[in-house]
Amino acid sequence: MNTAKRIANWLETHWVTPAYSGWLLGSLSLFFFVSATNTLAGWLYVMSGISFALLAIAAILPERMLRGIQIQRLPIAPVSVGDQLTVALTLENFTNHPKTLIQVHDFLPFVLAPPIVTAIETIAPRSTYTWRYQQTVQRRGIYRWHTVSLRTAAPLGLFWCRRSQKVPAIAVVYPTVLPLTQCPLIDDIGRGASWQFNHDRRAQATSEGLTRSLRPYRWGDPIRLVHWRTSARYGELRVRELETLTSDQALIICLDSAMPWQPFSGKGNSAEPFEQAVVAAASLYFYATHRNLSVKLWTAGTGLIQGSQAVLETLAAVQAGEAVYAETLPDAPLLWLTQNPVGLSTLPIGSRWLLWAGEAVESPVSTSPGILVQPHQPLQPQLQKVVEKRLGGERGEA
């Protein structure tokens, strides 16, 4: 059976394969020809000849129907987990003849969905047909697929013909960002870092004092920063470089992606621990951003990343147990997301941690505050817990 399917698929993609009606008409044509040979009846020869001619024409026309059609794909906008991915394809008919009764198959990755199929009744000559569809995505990632096939049995329906085209597609599915109303784990960092933000804003807004040096004007520099007296002396515009007041309060969210995370056992929350950690990293990053913290993301595969879109794309692509291309962990206070309790006690001073150890660790040994994430409880309430110090470590309490 598998061999027969492979043969039929090969014939359909390289030539044509008979439909049920084609097999039926072919059998009748052969029957008429054998009967005419035995009886020498002329009308049987005529019927068999007409049937064979009809089969020959029906075998040629489907392949010609698919000629002259060019497929292009419109860019796919990124979405988050649970949203609908909108995919758009344009089919352009370059010929002077209409294209009718065509099936279009878009072969998505199997983890997203089975192939999406639609039927197009007519593509007018020298015109374009746009096909849009939506697909709900339930798992983050960067998905790539390439193949779109056209299939038809028109106009007689006796033979199927399929031809494929390479139409690359990239769909980015961001992780879920939880709407945190509070996060005591990083709120203390925010209180210290607000001093830095306010002084940075003053330094950017001022036009007097705090001048570190003068440099030539570059396109895009604010006119208010031009030092007119020095510019007149040198005959070219000179702008002030302002001294930026900083403090050592910043936040680096580190995802332990080099470690092969293990799934939780038991019933209840079916989310994988690494997927929970990715959701936590995205949620904490944007929570810290909304609190005007200087925040960055670190993964083993990319190193330090900053910027909303770059962080979302990094978290969409990150995988547990990925190859390490980044440098060592920054020697600065970290928010460490891991499944391995070893090393929590060696984090830099001022660090925080989230540990997905399940029931294996009751109270991790650490001098830094942190939260022991319970495997079968919702993640958002746990990220909003008040962190209290406990003997032998620190863990979140409601």
C-alpha cells in the first residue's frame, strides 16, 4: 500500500495520476477495445478510440492548467502564543487564459497545523488572486516552511496533476507576557534604579552644565546641545556630550538555557518548566521596563540582549540545552532563572533567583532572595509573591 502511494505521488508530481473516473473510463476503453477485437464490431472500435483520445486529452490539460501561475507570500506579522497567525498568498496568472478549479496546499510545520487547503474557482487572465487564512498558534517559536503546491484535475476531472513551488515563510510566535501588577522580587531593584532613571532624564533634558566634552555635530543631534561660541571659533558646529549620572542598580535577567531542562512529573499544570521560565523571563523583562529599570536579557546562545523586539525574538527562538555561544555570566546582580539549585549560593551580591525544582528541593541554600516555583500552580500569582527570608535560603510566600 505504501509503495502504491509513493508511485501515485510520484506520478502526480512529475506527470499525472488517474482519478477514480479516469481509472473507470480507462477500464471501459480497454473493455471496448478487447470486445471490438473479438467481435470485429466497428462501433466498438469507434467507442474505444474516442475513449482513448479523451483520456489522452485529459492527461495533458491538467498540467497545462497549472502553467503560468506564480505564487508569492506576503510578510507574516509576529504574534503571541494563543493569537491567530495571518498568512496571505498571492497567485498571479501570467497567461491569457483563465485558470479554473485549482486546489492550493500550504504545508505548515506539523507542530503548527496540518497542511491548509483551499479551492480556487477561477483566476482571471493576467490577474492576481489573494488567499488569506488564519491559524491559531499554541506554542512559541520561529517557524519556517517553504512548500506550496497547486493541484487540479480540470477540466475533465479524469487525471490529477500537482506541482510545487518554493515560497519561503517565516512566522515568529512570541511567548506569553503575563500582566504583572507587582513583583516584589524586583521591586527593590526598581526603587534603587529610579534614582538612576530620574538623573538620566535630567541629564538628557538639560542644556546647561554637566558637559563632559565637545565633539563635531552629527546628523540627528539636538540643536539645543550645540555650543555656539565654540562652533563660531572652529567654523563648524560643535555639540556638548553630557555627563550621564548612573548608579550600579540595574537588572540582568539570565535564563539558564544551556542546561537540558527536565519536564515535571505528575498531573495538574501541563506546562513544561522551560516554557514557564521563558514566559517568566518575558513577563519580568516588560514589568521591569514599565518600571523604568535598566534591564537586559542574557541567554547562553545570544549573550546580553536589550530592546523589546530583540528580547521577544530571542525568547521565541531559545531552546533548552542550546549550544553556548555567549560569554560567561556578567559580574553584576542577576535575576537567575534555572532548574538547577547548584550555584545559587555563588550568585553575585544583590542577585535574585527563580528555581523550577519541583518537589525535589524544599529550601535551596542561598544568601540571595528568590522564589521556588511550584510546578502545578499558576505562574502569575507566584511571580507576584512577597519574598521573605527563610533559614537556609529565601523563597516566596503568599
